[in-house]
Amino acid sequence: MLEIPNFHKDVLTIGLSNFFKLNTAYSEVIRIRNFDHFSINIESPDRRLAFLSCNPAVSLTLMQSGLLPYDGSVSPTIYRHKSIYIWDKCYVSKYAEKIKRIKEYKFGIKKGVVFVRKINGFYIMYSFATKEDGVEFLEDIIESMEEYLKIGDHCYNLIRSVYSQYLINCDAPLIQ
């Protein structure tokens, strides 16, 4: 059974309130490689998950449909124990087709991969996804893992101040 994350109290508004800042930060890297979607999801040391996405509608739609608890790509069961994983390998099988339908048909996303960094009690997840051929995308991920991590680190440092304003009693780590 997947653990359901504890969401930050502002999980629904962080991405929307900062949409232009996030899109500006992420726009320079979107389409550098073979990806169309990028999100940074962060679990703080107090175990509150926040989404900082250039397309917050994906997570919001899954939340509104009641399917987010079955999307293991945002489950602590997965991200606390893996450094990289493929979205659709983490879905609860009973709900996998419904989740894929939303991501693929509503948003055009065919394949997604998450890289996880653990720093000072924070889990920082870089989520890359493509609307193109999933096979080519996964091959590119395998061949260029370090470059994808650098892209994620760069974007995280650009939006770190946005995330920091939602933290209490701790500072968001700086990635060097």
C-alpha cells in the first residue's frame, strides 16, 4: 500500500500563485532535451509535500478526481527509497489506466521520470515528462542522467526563494 503524502497547507495555491515565476525559471530548460513538462516537488523535514510545477493543472486534476493517492510518483513510499523512477511504474494497478488517461489524454504527457535528491531532511524531486515517444525519452534519460540532474539543480536554485517563503522554522537548502 502506498503512503499518501501530507500536503503543504498551500499545496493548491503555491504553483498557481507563483505560476509566472516558475514558468520563467523553467522555460529556459523546457525543450533543451526531449521533455515538455517539468516540476519540482519538495517534501520538507516536517514531511509536507509541495508542488512547484510549470503545469499545476496536472496535479490539481488528479487531486480533484481523487486519484492522487494512487499515483505513486508522488508517494513517500517511492520517493523516500529511490533515486530515480518512472511515473507509470508507480501507479496502483487498479487505477493506472485512469491516471494515464488524465496525464496522456487531457495533458498529452506520455512518459515521466523523477529524480530524487535528499538534502538536510528535504526530498527534492525533479519530474521530467514528454509528450513525444517515451522510448526515446527514456533512452535519453539513461544516457544523460547527470545532465538531467544539473538541469533540476539549476531550476531548483532559481525557484528556491519562491519555495522558501512557504517554509516555517527551516531554510530551503542551497544546491551547489
